[in-house]
Amino acid sequence: QQPVQSPQAVILREGEDAVINCSSSKALYSVHWYRQKHGEAPVFLMILLKGGEQKGHEKISASFNEKKQQSSLYLTASQLSYSGTYFCGTENGGTYKYIFGTGTRLKVLA
Amino acid sequence: DSGVTQTPKHLITATGQRVTLRCSPRSGDLSVYWYQQSLDQGLQFLIQYYNGEERAKGNILERFSAQQFPDLHSELNLSSLELGDSALYFCASSVGGGPEQFFGPGTRLTVL
């Protein structure tokens, strides 16, 4: 079962904040986040390994709640370069099968 | 540039044909992954190899097969192609099989 991301799409102005959510119906042991710009390959942003762990990457941070089987990606003071599609992903419980979420298209306007 | 190379960049072929996509991982990476990305399906995991051995299989059709060679490059073979196989095929690599994967630029396959 593919993790479900919300919102499906979001449009922001430069400098605004955004939150992207990732929910799974299965237990999550880790969550990783990727960004894919239009016409390009996905690029790894970060991985979260433990419940409640929060990590950051420049002005992008994320949280992971094991119990709720959810992760959220926080984009602060968004820049034009943040535009793209964001995917959460997870490994399916030790099987080495990677499952990516449904994706969230984010567009930052000047 | 991720360091992962894929050839060809574009491939146009007809239904029923067979094609081979090639991937060279980053230097030192032992794991290779193949993904299919189409507009309505998102990123679908196909298969993973680790140091020459198949490690995990995802939603890979029986008409598709892959292998990883001793020099660690990998090939994805797609046969009896159908219109629905048209998609972007990505290869990714990682050091040991962890989630930090480095994606190649992809091969865009068009089946006419």
C-alpha cells in the first residue's frame, strides 16, 4: 500500500511556509524524503529513523511519528528553487522493497 | 550530477519489441535499483540488486528482467512491449542498500 501524501498540490509565494504530510496504513520503520524537479531525477533530502525524530536540511525539516505512522515535511521561507514534486518513501519492513508516496506538487511563485 | 549514468536517454520502439536499458552506478555503490515512473503511477519500485545478486522484487512484470554484472553495472530488459510500458525508467544506486539513493537521469521509453 502506497503511502498517501497531502496535499496533492500546493502553490506558495516566495517566503511562505508549507507542510507536506505522508501517511501510511502500514507500520513505518523509517521515512525518507525526495524532491523531483520537473524533467529531472529525484534527489534525496533526508531520512528519519526513529519515532519523533526531526531532522533538517537547510530550511527544510521533517518529523516522524511512528505511532501515528506519519511523517511531515516542513518548508520554511520557501524559495523558488523549492518548486518540484516531493515524495515520501519507506522500505517495506525489512524486505528491501521501497515504496514511494503519491507525491505532492509544490510550486513557489515570485 | 548524481554520478549514476543511464543509456539511452530516449528510446522509441514498437509494440512487441524488446529493449535493453543500461545503468552504471556511482563508483563504490553496490546496490542498484530500477524504478518505473508514469504519469498516473508515480514512482514504482521494480527490482533491486546488491553486489550482483537480486535482493528485492517489486512490481516487476514477468516480461521484464534485470541483472547486475560483475562490474556492477545493470541492465533492465523489457520484452513484448505494450503501449502501457511507455514511461520514464530510473536507475538508482546506493552504497549498501540504504534509503539514500542516487538517481540517474532516466531513460524515457515510448512504445508506439
